[in-house]
Amino acid sequence: MTYVTYDDFDEPRNPQAVYWLIGVCVGVYFVQATLVGDANMANWLGYSAGDLASHALWTIGTYMFVHGGLMHLLLNMWTLWLFGPRVERAWGGSTFVWYYLWCGLGGWAFHYMFQRDGGTLVGASAAILGIAVAYASRWPDDEVLFFGVVPMKVKWLVVFMALINITMAVVDSGSLGGTAYAAHIGGMLAGWVYLRAPGADSLGRFRTRIASAPDYGDDTPRAVPKSSRPREREVDDIVAQSKAAVSRVRPEPRPSPRPGQAAVAPQPSTALDAVLDKIAAEGMQSLTTAERLLLDEWSQRLRDLS
């Protein structure tokens, strides 16, 4: 496998949880290779038959951060980096870490049930294969180059890995040591159960997060007008708001024209021009009470003339 295709609209967030998981595994291996040795690290942090009886319960979780050798570490970390960042971007770091641990515990459970005499359990393979299942559930049609040559969709790659592990678990069922195929199956199954099991609120929220994006079609986007209301309705709204302001504060009455005197249309004042400019620039809601009264007064004058 050499690459995975990514959507152009993926969020550009750094996969901090993936960084931390890789850092912990690399740090444990560094201590293992330089200070304590493979055997001692496996005895302290790996899970062995009898750990439950001896109350060494921490090994159920710590086994997934210990590796049997450099190639084992490199293969697991590369696979985590291949599938993990995009899954973390979709879910968030905390959910991603809990899912990782859940799949690791599923791997331990299957190892305990079906391969308990298979030696000391170490490695992050079960948790990482669970991440691969989650990736295939969300982006099943992404392609990878299997062994750098054969193009293969992620969903078929995960199915192929599951079949290989099931086959090898059956073939090596009576052997001691070697690869923990039962743990691999357990990690993948735990991931599948976490994503598919009905009836749990947390699982429902989790499945909602990885639901496929809706299909909006291929139509060309159209511009949305700023306002679909006619200009006349906007003027009516201005007048209505002016009347509401007048109902709270009434202006002083104006003297009516004397009999026989012709009504002359009032000329707009500079203050009214400023109010109209303010409405055009900032909207009716920007007017003060005094400006609303002025606007209403001029509207009343025009209505009286008509």
C-alpha cells in the first residue's frame, strides 16, 4: 500500500492524536531497545496468560504500545499514519483515541478467548486494523496501491485483511508464539460493532459523525439576490417604523395654512437628506428616535399635500 486519495475539502487540522499515539509507541520502543531489552519490556507491558490471575491488569491496555521488533513497529506506525489522520479529522481527537483503545481491547478479548496460549501479546495491530475498518466505513471507494502495484479500493483491502487473518488464525490455532491473528480479528470486529451496533446513544452519535455527506447534485450554483422584496414594500416598512416611533414620542403640532393660502410643497432639508443617506447606507434600524420623528414629519407633510 502506498497512498490513499483524499477529498479536496478535508479540514486542514493537524492529527494531534495520531502524533501522540505514534510518539508513545516509538518512545516505548526506544526505551525497550536501548535500556530494558525486548524480553523485559514484553514481560512488563505485554499481556501474558496468567496476568489476570496475578492482577497485572494494566497489561490489557499497555500491550498495544509495545512491539516485538523494529519492523513490527514500522509497519504498524505506517499503517496508522495511512488511515488515522483522516479518521481523526472527521471525528476529533478524543473520539479517535477512545475508538483506538476500544479496538485494542477487542483484540485482547479475542486473544484471551481463542489464542490465550499463543505467547505474550504485544503490538498495536488490533487497534490499527480497527482504524482501517472505520476508514473503509466512511470512505469505502478510496484506492490504495496494494504492495505498491495493484490498485485496490479500501473496502476490499479491509475485507482481504480480515479473510487472511481468519484463515491464518485457523491454520495456526495449535501453534505457540507467532502472530496474534485472533487479536487482529478482534480489533476489526470491535471496530465494526462500535460503528454498527444499534441501541446505544454513543454509538448513534458516532455513526452520525461518519455518515456520508449529502449529495447536492451537479447543478451550477446561482447567485442569491440581496432582497427579494419590491422597493415599494421597503418604503412601506420605513413608514410603518416611523409611525411606531411617533406613537411613543409625538412631535409638536404644526400650524395649518390660512384660508385662501395655497399649499406649497416643502423643500427637503439638509437634515432630511442626511437621514435618507443614513437609511441607504446602514438601514432603518440605525436611525435614532429624533431621526425617525423627522422622517415621519416629512412623510406627513407630503401626505397632507396630496
